[in-house]
Amino acid sequence: MFSFPAGNGKFIPELIAEGQMASIRETIGRRNRITIGSLGLIWAACAGVAQAQQRLELDKALPLDGPALVQPSGLAWDGKRLLMVCSVHDDDIFVVEPQGDKAAFKEAIHIRRPKDAEGMKLAWRGIAVGQDGALYLASEQACRILRVEKDGDAEWMGPSLLEAGAEKGLFAGGNSGIEGLAALGKKKFLVAASREPRGLLDLDLSGKGPVITAWLLDKTQVPLGQGRRRPDFADLTADQGKLWALCANSDAIAQLKWSGSDYAEGQYWSYSHVIEDAKYKYAGLRMGLARGLAMDGRSVFIALDNKGVGRQADPNDKRPLLLVFKRPSGV
């Protein structure tokens, strides 16, 4: 089992004054670079000046090995275990455990669907642990959040987010939908809209009726990978008072900061050096592969969905990878 200590899991929005510079640093050596953080998304104004990229340090790269070929689509740390959902397994939540040179997964909870979800394709795209100890899953097809008890009993939480997102211009692309879920507090959730354009939707069920707020967040300070399309969100996680987004097309994780009225990107950490390493690269796949993000007190976990394609180093090994990074100070 992953025996790393868990964070408190409590989300505390961080307030930043408009236009405030979080950090400006110039490093001299291999190249001169500047890192700029602020409430707004600020880009380098002069040609030839690039933002400094902080890199995640890889601890382990473990093939996900289990009873079925999976396509990971969300990760969550429940305080003791690493949990995973898959877009092609609608009725199961998996637990992931390291075993030597692999990460074995098996069924942890079999979901007993609500009656109105029987026979429906759900396509899970995110999992989060609530303050009440229940698990919450984001369904791409239903565009809703499902609450799952430890015994598998399940119920929908709130309405579909499709209409509220569409009114803000989200879910407009042919391949745009829910990608990621974070529990922000009691009956409060944040869901990511993946791309074209990307954005965020807040679902507040703490009052008499559901309140849904949506934001566009389609500009980014995080460099996009070569040949890739637009900024995206692939997963969300809230841990130790901070909110993080998995930006698959940038091969990075980025902090999302709350200003009191909207969200903006803060610091970011890249793992592109691992994705492009011949040992871990998948043949012929150009788009961002990461689909799951979770953290505990010591590690950052990122799950890759390789679409059943073999790695360049071993074309016969078609298992997806779980990347385990050392958690940097301040993350």
C-alpha cells in the first residue's frame, strides 16, 4: 500500500490582490528565464524571454497491472489508499497498490447505480473524496456528480451541469466535456470543462437549492507541448489548502488560485521531461496522455491513458503508467 501521510484535504481559497506579482526571479547560467505569478495571466512581454519551468522529480514509473485493460480517467487519495476510476469501467472504483516494479489495481467498490442511471454509459472523468468520507464521481455522459458510499450505494448530487456550462460557452467543442472533480467543502464541488474552451464549474449544494457558477479559463501561462492543440484540464485535486489542475496538453500541473470572484493560474510544475523520455514514451501518441492527478504528503501521482498503445521501448507492453513524483516543497 501507499503508506505516505495524507494531507488534511480541506480546501482554503487563497486571496491575491489584483495585479500583484507573486515572484520575479532571474536566473543566470544555461539561460536567463523569468517566472511571473499574479492573479491575472501574465506573459513575458519581450521576445526571447521564456518563463522558468519547475520540474517534478520522478520517483517511480509503474505500469498499471490488473484484471482488465484500463483507461485511467481520475485519481484520488482517501487518506490511506490511492483510488482510480476508468472511462471504460462504469461500475467499479479501483484501488491501486505498488507491488515491486508495477502498480497492481483491483476492484475496491462496486457501484450500485441509481435507477435512472441503469443501462446508461457514464464514462467517469474524475473522482474526489468528500469531507463526509463518501466518494464523488464526475460522469462525462450525464454531466453530473454521483455520490458513492463505501458499500457501493450511489445517488446523484445536483442537476446536470451541461446547461450552465453551455451558457458560459463551455462544452462547445466536439471533444469537450467534464474532465476532473475536486471536493471543496461540505456539498461544494468544482468540476473542470476539458477544452475548446476549457473552464471551471462550481456546484454549491449547501443551500436550499443548487447554485452553479461557471468560468472560462482558456488562456494559460503554461507552455503547450509541440504539435498540441489548446489549453486543457484533465483532472483536479484539492489538498493541504491548495487546488491543483492537471494540464495534460502542457504536461504540467498548475495551481488554481481563487481571487474572490474567479480563478487564475499560479505556480506550475512540468513533467514533460518524463513524458518525452524514450523509456516512458508511447509510440505515435502526440496529445497529452495524463488523465489522473492525486497527492499525498510525500508524492504527486499522475496516471497516463495510453489508449492501449505500446511504449516505444517495449511495443508489446500496452499497460498505462502510474507516474509517482516526489512532492516538491511548497506544493
